[in-house]
Amino acid sequence: MRSPVFAGVLERKYSVQFDDRGRLYLRQITESGEHMKRLVDDLRLNSLRLT
């Protein structure tokens, strides 16, 4: 799950050096990583409730 964090750093530091498509890809990676983190957090919460 570090790739989305790395993509976020790239987006913040170097977004001016990417074209529109590159910025779109970085944003998609970052947003997908955030979504994945929420899913994993929810799974962990649910597993704690079931035990």
C-alpha cells in the first residue's frame, strides 16, 4: 500500500512536470489507494467485531 503514498508524493512535488494524462494517472493511483485503505480498515473493524 505504499505505492499510492509514493504516487501522492510524486503528484505534489512534480505534477507540473507531468502532462494531463500523467497527472490523471497519479490522481487515480492516489484515490484508489485511499479507497483500498478504507476497505482494509473496514475489514479489520468487522473482523474485530466478529471475534
